[in-house]
Amino acid sequence: MSDPSASEAEKNIEIWKVKKLIKRLEAARGNGTSMISLIIPPKDQVSRAAKMLAEEYGTASNIKSRVNRQSVLSAITSTQQRLKLYNKVPPNGLVVYCGEILTSEGKERKVNIDFEPFKPINTSLYLCDNKFHTEALAELLESDQKFGFIIMDGNGALFGTLSGNTREVVHKFSVDLPKKHGRGGQSALRFARLREEKRHNYVRKVAELAVQNFITNDKVNVAGIILAGSADFKNDLNASDMFDQRLATKVIKVVDVSYGGENGFNQAIELSSETLGNVKFIQEKKLIGKYFEEISQDTGKVCYGIDDTLKALELGAVETLIVFENLEITRWTLRDSENNDTILHTTKLQEQSNREQFLDKQTGQEMEIVAQESFLEWIAEHYKDFGATLEFVSDRSTEGNQFVKGFGGIGGILRYKVNFEQLADLDDDDEYYDD
């Protein structure tokens, strides 16, 4: 059975990739109106889009400016070629960007991008402009995490979910509990005991229904749970042994509301909106907190910095790889005079200040650059090869900021202790014997 936290991490990587793509596309500008943005929603037909492009080609043939006409026709042809790669629209829809953009040096460069988004894109779009339109992609990034709500009061309980701006009542039931009163004479204690028993049974029923509604295949199916109500029931549930521990750990807020039922649900959503918005933030703090805990306990099960982290990855020792989402490290593949390839990682500063790294030790000449790419993009494609999960973090939390400034924005929590000094000595020995 797949680990839900791993699939959450994979989704975060997809989100990061779309963010990077949006940034690149938004920065691109064209000469004239030859930049095509095409989005086909799921269940639409590729043939419909192909027919529409054929009509557009006919219309574009009438553009008076020769240069602009050729650019537009070329972009439409490229888009048609991309569509031919698909027999049908993928399950999540299809996004295509084609056109000629101006580089920072003022040269024209062709851009052809086509991909299936990580979740359904319910937008139909065709625009030919002097820029790419990414608004629909940005909407994909809006959080669609699902949260569970349990609203309890003396009249009954409601179970609901909230995902993005869609709320749904999953289950509700009413209850008839005896009220507190001072009457009863000799039977007062018996009445009080009956009352407590009914309250206890009510809390038990809510705890059992919570498992039915928020646990699927032994896994919690919501990102967090909010308990709400007007009396003490929500606190009784939260403190109760009957409340499943898997759900108890997911409780992110307990709120007081004036009503029960659907009105209470709406009020609970309003009162917890800030917490819901910060869930990603809370998860990030927890992750980096765990990393710092390993350091403070001196377990030896952490690595930091690009060199040690890559060594640990190659050993298969990294369980969770933590990387700053805007880490500016370039991955170079360099070839020397004897056709041997070297991998080098540099920051912009190292690249400018230490050119010796790029020199061939034998000839003193600069080595041939075989490939140059962003380390972030490379690791997002290859982290699975090392058996690690990849988590991107920001520098917006105190912990995140400390991780970026103090540890270079890259590190990992390890499966077992690794002695990096010993590894460095082995590397030095290898160099000695190579000579």
C-alpha cells in the first residue's frame, strides 16, 4: 500500500514544477502575436482542437504583416504537431504552449511545451498573443487539500469536509440528551448517572462515525481535522480514549461556535480559515523541526550541504531529502581532454569566483561543457533513483529561514548514521592511488 505522505510529497513536487514553469512562461515575451496558449479540458476531443487550429491557420493567412504572419503560422503548425502526439485528451486535460520568444540577448527562440497537468484542469482556452497565458495553471496551484470537520452540540453531530472552496456534509445525526436539573430527590444521583452515561454513549458514537467517515483503507483521508461545538462535547471527544489516535493526531484546531448543524459548520470554516491556510506552513515547520531534533540529539542521521547530501544519496542513505524551493545551484557536466566526464555543482558566486573548477588538470584549458541545468530540476526528476522522498521548503518560517541560511538550503534525514569524514578520507585515498 502506498504511503500517503509520499504521495503528498510527490504532489508537492508537481506543484513546484508548475510554479517554475509559470515563472518561465510569464517572463517570456514575443515579437508580434505569435505565442499560442492552448488548454483542452478532460473529456474534450483532440479532433475538435485540431479542427479549430486548421480554421485559425486559414484566418492567420490573411495577416498583412509578413513577419508576423509567418511567426503565427509557424506557431500554429508547431501546436498542430504537438496535438498529433495525442490520440485522445489525457485524463487531467492537456496544456500546450508554442511560439517564438525573445531571449534576453534579443534573439528569437522557439518554445514548444505540452504536458498533462497533475490534476484536472477544467478550462478551455485558445489564445494567440504576445505573451503566454498562465492564469488557468495558477488556479491549479490553489490548495485542494481536504479537511474534516466534526460539529457537536447537545442536539446532534455533523461530519463535513472542505476542499478548496467546496464544502460537503458527509453525515449528520440528532440526539436527545437529558438536561441538567436539580430535581429527583433520592434519585438525583441516578438521574445524573444516566445523564453521564448518555453523554458518554453520544461521544462514543461520534468517535466511531469519525473513523467511518475520515479513515479509508486504514489511512486518514483528510489533511487535518477541526473539532467545533457550543458545549464541552468537542473537548470531551478530543480528550477521549475512544477517539482513534490516527485522527487525534490530525486535529489542527478546536473552535467554539454558537450553533450546531450546518450553521455551526459554516461558522467553524470561517473561524478556522487562517489555520487551514497555514497547514502547509505547519507541515514545513514539523519537517524542519524533526531535522533540527536529529542535529540536537547528535544522532549522526542528518546531512547538509550539496557535497555530503549527494554522497549520502549515492549510498541510498537518505530517507527524506529537504531542499529550499528557490535553491540556486547549477549542475554542470564537464568533459576533459581524455573524454572523462565530471559532475560539478556551483552557486552563481562560486561560478564567477572560482574558475579553476572548470579547468582540465592535464592541459590547464577550460573543459568542454556537455550539459548545464538547474540542480533543482535535475533532482526533481531523479530523487526516486536514490530511494528518497523529496520535500521542498520555503524560507518564510523561522525554521525554514534558519535551514536556508545555516545549512545552505539542502540537507537530508538519513536512514542510518554516515561518517562523512571517513568518506572524505576514502575519496582522498582514491585520488592518491589514481596518481
